[in-house]
Amino acid sequence: MKVLFINKYENSGGAAIAAQRIATGLEEYYHTDNHFLVGTHRTSSPKVTATRPGTVRNVIERGINVLTNRVGLQYLYFPFSTPAILGYTAAFKPDIISLHNIHGGYFDASILPRLSAIAPVVWTLHDMWALTGSAAHSFGDTSWKTGKAGKNEHKHAPYMGLPNGNYLIKRKQRLYAASNLHIVSPSSWLYHMTRESPLTREKPLYHIPNPIDTAYFRPQDKAASRQLLGLPADAPVITFVSERLFASEFKGGAELLKILHLLDAQLDSPVYLLMIGNDRLPGTFRHLQCVYTGYVKDTVKMMQCYSASDIFFYPTKADNLPNVLIEAGSCETACITFDVGGCREIVIDGRTGYVIPPGEHEQFAARTLALLRDPATCRQFGQAARVHTEQHFSMPVVAEQYYHLFESVIASPQITNT
């Protein structure tokens, strides 16, 4: 089976990581012939092709993208990427196209009918962009359910200048209807949205989670990990990802600060904060001690960060099925998260960690304090998280679902919703 993966990036961001893991699982267990077609190519892999190679083409298309977004015509014209995507797909002759993030400034949705005429498209959604006019997340606005753009949708990432979302959402609806699309949602949360959306509800819909290689992503020695990261052996440690924590409207940086100050006021002994990323926390604390890793790309170091921790924090404001929560669980780390998107599908409340109603900062801090004071329960949560991850997100489990889906789509492209 020849599978062409299409995504904005090859190895940067949650969608790229998920796509790479799906490809790895399919190749390892089912010997598929995979190739990646990406908007931005950053490695020398022969299995990856850029839609716009070279600096000049990148600069031109990025400039066009900036200008069109300002006038509310999001992702409508890419003079180099469009012929490259169609040309390479025709030359590669895939049995199936595994589509991932098409927003980001390289993919014009008008090619979906032509692309799906070459091979059936299985589109894995990583946020709400396919259902809205222009936003990756609607932040509670339900206008998309009636096929309309939210009033302030253009103010959410990916940002637009003029509010032209109603034109864009109608354009998407027309293009989807003319395309051979099969739509996968990694979370039940997003799957139910695709069933409600007038853009997608008539398409074949599926729920398949993002995978992780649990044989590789596993608990590391806690004492050794702490020593390598400069953490004391016997102090409580909380970890969170601080990359773009305050720059992104999704990450929950302001929420994190409120939780940490509430927690700090109730502590009577030091607790260490392991911050994975470049961002630093503003202000000072009485008992919370910050340790900064800087940007971490190496997966071994990431496993050490998770394994050194007692609790992994994820105070997100908008997400689908975050890879970091799956990774933390695979490393036997208890997690606390807000009940946003599909987070509760990874963190089982009261069994592998705690799931807190959005905005309940006091409850988030209280649950954290309770776990810090109960190391035995914290360890039990971590062990249960590992079991849950192996059962639901492991590579063989997810690869099997994707392979059988691809087989069925190739055999009978137009099948009913499931």
C-alpha cells in the first residue's frame, strides 16, 4: 500500500508528530510505502518532499499568504505549492492520501476535488479549522453548527484581517461536497463536532486516536533523570511545557500563573517547577522553585523530564488530543488538566489524574496540593496512566485501525458513516 501524507510540517508541531507516528506504525506493522509532502521541509530525508523548495519560492508564497489573510481571503492562492502538490501526487500514484493540517499557508482547499480524484483522501483533523470559517478553535462559539462563522472568529488563530469567514465556510462546504473525503477525528470530542457540522456530517466519519510508541516512550529511572536535570532527589516536582506559553492563545499561560500563585500560597515547603521550553515565568514565588530546560527536541530528554516529575500540568484553553498528555501518561506520570477538547479521553479523572472544569483555578490548585501530599496515590495514577496509554494509544492498536480504514476506503471509497 502506497500512502502519501500531506501536512504543513514534517516533524514540528502536534499534527506533524501524530502523522509521523501513524506513518511509522503503518510501515512497521503493515510495510506500507510512505512519503511525506510538506509545506516546510527541514530535514534531508528522501521520504519527504517540499511543496515550495528554495528560499525565493518560500518568501513569495509567504508574502502572498500574509496579504491575502489581511483582506480575509485565507489560504486561497499558492502559485508554487498548488501545482507541486497535484503534480507530485499524480507522479507518486498513492493508493491513499493521508491528509493532516492543510492550514498554515501552503494548501488551497480548492484542489481537494482534483486531489481526491487521484486517490481517496482520509483527512485526519487536528483542530476545528475544517469546520469553521477560519479559526483553529472557536472558544465556545457554536456558529459553525449552522454553517456560519463566529462574530470574532477572525481574531483567533490563524488570524485574518477582515471578517470574511462566512464566504470561507461556504467555500469549504462546496469543496468538501465535491471531494472524495473520509474524515478522522483523533478525539471523541472532535468526532461529535464533525457529526454536527453541515460541512462534514454527510461524509464518512471515524474516530481514531493519535498513537505513541509505548515500547520506546516509557518510564526512565526517576533518580537518574532528576540528577541529569539538576533536580533534588526527594523534593516534589511539577512539570509543564512552557514553549510559547504566553504567546499562544491556546496554551493557558495566564491560567497557569493563577494556579501556581494559589498553590504557592498554600505550600509550606519547596516544590520544584520543571519548565520544558524557552519561556520563563514572570514574578516570584515563596515556595515554588523554577528549573528551566530550554527548548527540548530530543525525545530521550523529554522522557527524562516526564519521569523526573510527580505531576504533569496541562492548563490548556483549547486543544484536540494533545500528544504531551499521551507522552506523560506513557512515562507513568500523573496528569492534571482542564476539561478541554479531548483531554479527558487521555486523563481519566480520579484514576490517572484529575480533569478540572475550565476556569476552576482553585480546584486545580487544590487537586495538585492533595496529590503532592499523597505520593502513593500519585504513583498509582501514574501506573494507571501507563496501562491506559498502552490499551488505547499504543502504536499497534492505532496502526491497525488506520490500516483497516485505509484498506476499506481503497476497496470501497464511498462508504457510509461509522
